Amino acid sequence: MSLKIAKRGAIDPFIVMDVMRAANRAEREGENILHMEVGQPSTPAPGAVLDAAAQALKSNLIGYTDAFGVPELRARIVEHYQAAYGVELNSDHIAVTTGSSGGFILSFLAAFDAGDRVALASPGYPAYRNILGALDVEVVNIETGPESDFQPTVELLEQIDGKLDGLIIASPSNPTGTMISPHGLERLATYCKERGVRVISDEIYHGVTFDAPAQTMAAYDPECLIVNSFSKYYSMTGWRLGWLVFPPSLLASIQCLAQNLFISPPTLSQLAAVAAFDCAPELDANVQRYKANRDLLLKELPKAGFDKLSHAQGAFYIYADVSHMTDDSLAFCRQILKETGVAVTPGIDFDPGRGNHTLRFSFAGSTEHMAEAAARLIEWRKNQK
């Protein structure tokens, strides 16, 4: 008799990881690969973070911490919200998490039951959809486009049939890099509060903005959940550390979930991350490089035929409509990798319904590599004609 396999694992793969694996394999075989597929900084953690980690290894047991993290890190997060946004928080309502992924799992489990309906923008980060699916929460896709900067709006929410229990927003967004204005956040907060819709705001790309700073949803909705991370602006992806801001009403639920699911976040990462908030000059230099990369690609990619691009206001992504080039973005990405050595991500990761006609370019690498990638794509396009 065969053993049962749970339905929870029957979710879509994270295809960008498959693309990265193929690119890494080609690299090992001697190919000169330019990586524009994975959304992670190409810079190490700030120097002060590395120093703090080395000191902690010498002087700290590196045992378990409180489920919500060490007090000094939670206190620095409170200071950060006051300095960056003018928002006062209570450290009792902040949980340090194992990356933003831990924050999403805690949020979804605490806020939603099986059968609830949660809306999110499409295109959007695939893990939202896949984690919700594993928890048997119904995903309500909001099909967005350039006319709304690929972001949900009150007008789009009004077109949804049936009651919603939740809304996930991301500003700046993965994969488009677009943002929701402060006025747009306030409108969404008001709409959701009036209808009993819980908002979860993904703010992991805050700090990586080019035209205007991002605002936190905590400024408009005291009942929302805020997920943030040390991975992107702070350049600490592999340290697996993030944080969750939650309302008092969810304290008991999130505490019990965190204790049982994770015990505590990584201790060494926590002790080192306290120093990250003192590293703005080093980190802002990274952001200036991202901006230079964005500007270069917005100028050069149209020369390779990629002329329908999202205007990335933050993060390190540009989303491209390639419907005039292909109706199979995965095969198209494989072709580009094979013929140019440039690794990019198919849109089907981010938009199951329309992603066969889109690509995502990550510009987190060096400006030299971005320029070389653009040149290769331009030459490749010329040779196709």
C-alpha cells in the first residue's frame, strides 16, 4: 500500500531557482554568465556587521534567544521606524524572523484560516501565492498593468466579487520595482479598514528607492502586518533575518506560532544585525549603483527590442513585456541564456496567467556587468534580424 503524500506540497515551483541552477551549471562548465535572474545584492554585508559577527563568535554562546529575538535588535528596529518614517512602535509588537519568509508564514497563519480569501497583485512575488496555497487559503489575483503601475488600487479592489479577508501589497514591488504613493497607501488602508480586510505589507525593498522614499503602511493602518528583511537594502540575504511588525491583537497567536515553528531566529545574525542600522553611507552607495544600473538598462534594453518596460522606482528589477517576441517566456529565457550567456527570469514565476509574455531583469549586479549584458542582448537581437 502506498503512503499518503500531503496536498500542501503540491504547489508551483519557484522557477527563478531553476533558472539560477541552469546558469550556475553553465558557469561551472566554463561559460561566461551574467546573472540578471536572482534578486539578491552582489555586495557582502556591511563591514560593521561582519565585525559584530566576528566579535559575537568570540564572546557569545550563540544559543537560543527569545522567540521574538534579542531585545537590542528589536529596540533598534523601533528607532529605525521613528527616524525613517516618524512612526512610533512598541518593541513588544515586533518579532525578529528567519528572513521575510518567516514573517510571511507567521502572518498568514495568524491572520487567515483555511478557506479565507486573500487578494494580491499579479504580477507579484510567487511565494505569497504558494504559501497561501499550501495553507488552503484562496488566492484572489488582481490583474494589474502599466496603467496602475502594476499595483493594486481601490478601483481594482472594487471589481472583485465576494468578500475579502486579506490584501497583500508590496511597495517597491517584485518583479516590477514600482511603488504605491503615500496617498495610494492611505486610500487602500481606509478601504480595507472599512471592510474588515487585513493588510499585509511587504516592505523588504524599503531603502532601495530612487525617486522618492517609501512610506510604511504602519503610518496608516495600526492593524496591518508589516514584513521587512535584512536581505535587500542591508545586503544580508544568506544571514536569513527579517522582522515582523504586528498589532497587539495578534500578539498571543504570533508568539505561540513563533515558539513552536522556529524556536528563535538565527542568533549570530541577530547580534550582527544590530550594527546594520549604523551603516547607511555604505548601504546608500549600493543604492546609488542600483540607480545607475536602472538608468543604464532603461536606456539600453529598448535597443535590444525590450521596449515595454516597467519604470522601476525601487528594488532592483525591471519587468518587460515581450509579447512581440515570444509566447513562451521560459523557453525564451533558456534561449537567451544559451545564445548570450545572460540569465533572466521568465514572467510565469510572477504571473501564472500572463507571464508567458513577460521577463524580469534583476540589476543588482555591478554596473560593468549590466552594461556588458545589455551589449550582448543588443548584438544578439541584431543577429536575429
